[in-house]
Amino acid sequence: MAKINILNEDLKNKIAAGEVIERPASVVKELLENSLDAESSKIKILLKGGGNTSIVVHDNGIGLNKNDLALAFSRHSTSKISQLDDLFNINTLGFRGEALASIASVSKVKAISCDNDDEDLANEITIINGKITNKKFSQLQKGTLISVSDLFFSIPARRKFLKSEKTEFKHIVSIIRRIALANPNVKFILKNDDKLVFSLNENNLKKRIGALFNESILNDLIEINKKNEFLSITGFIGNLNLVRKRVGEQNLFLNGRYIVSRLLNSAVYSSFSSLISRGEFPFFVLNIEIPADLVDVNVHPMKTEVRFQDEWRVYHFLKTTISDYLKNIMITIPKLNINDNFKENNQFHIQSKISFDNNNTKSNYLDKIDKAKDYVKEINRANDYGPNENLKLEKIWQVHSKYIISQVNSGLIVIDQHVAHERILYEKALDAMMGSSLPSQTLLFPRSVTFSVNDFEIVLEIYSHLEKLGFRMRKSKNNSLIIEGVPIELQWGEEKKVLNEIIDYYMNEKKIRSSFMDSLAASYACKAAIKAGDILNDDEMHSLVDRLFATKNPYFCPHGRPIIINLTLEELDKRFERI
């Protein structure tokens, strides 16, 4: 057994830093929290290389004098607590005195601070690898400016784990968005490589949500405001128009601090359970206010995990509150024009949506494909047509605006119209992305669509492929696109909805598919295909069947679901006890 040694100070600092600073987004989070604790009303975040090259945070808050500025970068130095009892009554975002020391131990830092409005000169220090290398006077009107560069230069092994500039930038945007939602009264400016990403003015929460996500969603927000003797819940939830197929728009705060709590998130999800399908997620921005002495935020160095004195009381209050506000949710949903003869079709439409929840894996997907292949073999043995032959149907019917049935020599076949069209579009999309673009239909009036920062980055990632699918677009300002044409298969007026659904579906599909183009093709096909509940005439049904049997794999959809079910005469005779 090796001899036990006491770790030197440098090694201890780097180990501690690894718990607090995981990536550039961690640096941004800690610096922003310090700025907010300093009562800043305006904060600028300037990035180079998506944060991989450098990060600058400049605020107009309460500055530091010469002595405090140097002391702030020493480990376990803080102005937030002074005795043990303070640890259980924390009203600030930071309190451990570890963040600045951790950042300084793994990067090159320059800090400038002015401790009052009247002072002409500010104090500046330079820290490299945790050691102050320079002190001098500098120029700064008010507040504090901290510049961080060469992150993890002293820990090359950790630096290797940094992702691409685009990926690290997305993580930073997510952090800033959460903090900006919790502090709508503070102005935030974000620039990356001198390009303005967003400028958020001081505002109320509703307008801040509109600025960060999309102003078009404001009419779909339901305000929450409920209090009891211990708790208060304020914020907004989205109606069913804002339900998405992926997580990312669920924001839960405790006393202004973003937290991660599966239990409390489930309280919101369960309130929506009767209104949404599995694999769908509601939109919410909620802040829970609770006396500081009833909650412990000192659970994890990232400070996103908390421990309540009575967690189940919080859970039930949150669930009850959201459920009460959802009682009148139908008022906020646009009226549906459904023919009385087809009332059940809307139900079918909801059930026919194909989704993968977070528990799905690539093995699940492959299992489905294998089952479908086995099923194809059985169908081919039972039918008098081969897998690539066109099927000529003399008589054809639509059942419940969902299935197409017809007689064949061996009995009956039943075709799921949605997954049949999905297979057709999937193969067309794959061919288009590897060859010539699909044709577009020009919109009579070009439409502007605005995305959240994260979603816009995803759109840019798949932009060229969307053009191959038939979307004709041009970039506009403020994370917007002007859509001038859409795929011929797509109904007019569905552009924004389909693009959002493609983004969600694409991000989920990426987890189970190895091919970029395959996941995008599957996403487009699922969202552009005709739905259960869509009424088809004879020509449309015949065209759909002909196009289906012209595909390479007409018997199962891209996700492994069967498209065709064959009911043989023998099976029918057995059911009617003829044999």
C-alpha cells in the first residue's frame, strides 16, 4: 500500500475547482451570481469562441476596494456568511467563497473593480494559476469587470473534455437564460465574438419570457400567483399550445435560484397528466418563495440541489396550485372545428403521435425494427404480392379517418395512413438530402418565425438540410427566419408548428440514431405526414397506396411500427367459427 501524503495547496485547489468549474458555463454562472449579489442592475457578458477562448463579465454593482479585491480570490473568503447560523439562513446566490478561487486556480484572470461612484480610479489585479502576478490602478466607472481566459490551461486533461465552441456556447446561453428569467429587473447583454446575441432590458417576467423565447407565446401563458402561510408560487405556465416533445423549457426557481428537483417537476407534470400525452412536456417558469431557514441550499457545489424541511408539503402545494389554474385551460385553447360525425378522430390524432420518451434507447429502437422485419416475412408469405410490387386495389375504404382497408386475394389488408405517408416522406427526404432538393410551394405572404436562442442554433445546424427538404428561408434579425416557401407535402399555415416539432423530434431522434440525416429525415416525415383524423378521398387513398408500395420498405415506418396488417381469410373464418 502506498504511503499516505498530505496534498499540497495547489493540488487541493485544483481538485476543489473541479467540483465547481466543469466547463465555461460554470464560470459564467458563478460570475453572474456574484454580480447579482452585488446588486447589479446591468450585466454584460462578452464571449470569445463561445466561451472556450475567453469570458468577460462586467456589472454595475457594488464594487470592491483594493484589499477586498485580492482577498475575494482566496479560498473560503466570502462576505455572505460569517458564522454557522448564517449557513442555514442564506438569502444570497453565492456563499461558499469558492467560486472565484476555483476559477483563478485553473485559468488566467484579470479583475477590475471600483468600490464607489465617486472614485476616478479602480483597482486591477492579474491572477495566473491561482497566484496574483500584478496589481495596479485602472479605469472603470462603476462595478466590477472580470476577464477569464485560457480555462483549464493548468489542467490539460480537463481541457480535452471541452466540447465544440457551438456546444459550449449553448450551455452558456442556457445558464444566462435561467438567470435572466429569475431576474427580469436586471438588464443582460450577451455578445459572442463581438456579435450581439441578445439585449434584455429591465422588465416584468412576462415580457422577459417573450424576449427570451418568442413574443408570440405570450397569449398562451397562464399567470400563477398563490400563497399560503409558508409558501408562495408565482410565475407562468403555458397552455397546451406550448407543449413540446422535449425538455428544456421547464424552469423552476427557489427564492430566485434555479434548482433541479425531479419531485417538484413531477408535481407540475402530474397536474398536466390528463391533458398531455406521454413524452410531452409543458412550458413553465415558476418561482417558489419559502423562508430561508426552511430549506438547505448547501447540498452540492453547483447549488442547484436543495433539501426542504418538508418536501412533500411543497410538492402538494405546487401540484394543487397548478391543477387549480388548469381547471379553465380549455378557455385558452383555440376552438377546434370538428365534424360531429368524427368527434373521435381528434382523440385518434392525439394517440397517433409518435414519440420517444427519455427512457428510450437505441436498443429499443432496434428491437422494434427486428419485430417489424419478422412481421414483414409473415405478411409476404400470406399475400400474393411481393415486397416491391405495386398493389392494385379495386375497392378501397377509409375507416375512422385513420385506416385504409381493402380486399386482396388472401383476405383483407389494413393500412395506417399516417405511418404509410411517413414512410413515403422519409425515403423522399433521405433521397433529397443526398441529391436534388424537394420542390417547394411559394407562400403567398412570406412568414416571419422567431425562435429561442437555443432553438435558433439548432435551426442553423440543420439549415442546409431543411432547404433540401423544400423549405425556402432567409435569415432575419433577432433569431428569426423569413419563410418564403415550404415543402409541397406541407399544408399552408403549418410552417412554424412543423419547424418547432422538427426541432423537438430531431433532438430526441439524435439520441437513438447514429446518422444525422436519418434523424432529420425521420423528424420531417413524422411531422409533415397526414394525420389520423385527416379525411381522404378515393384518389388520395389510391395515390397514397401506390406511393407506399413504390418505397423500398413499405411494411414498416422509420421507427419500426407496422404500416400494413393482413387479415387472412383463414383468420376471419376462425373468428366466425367457420373452421
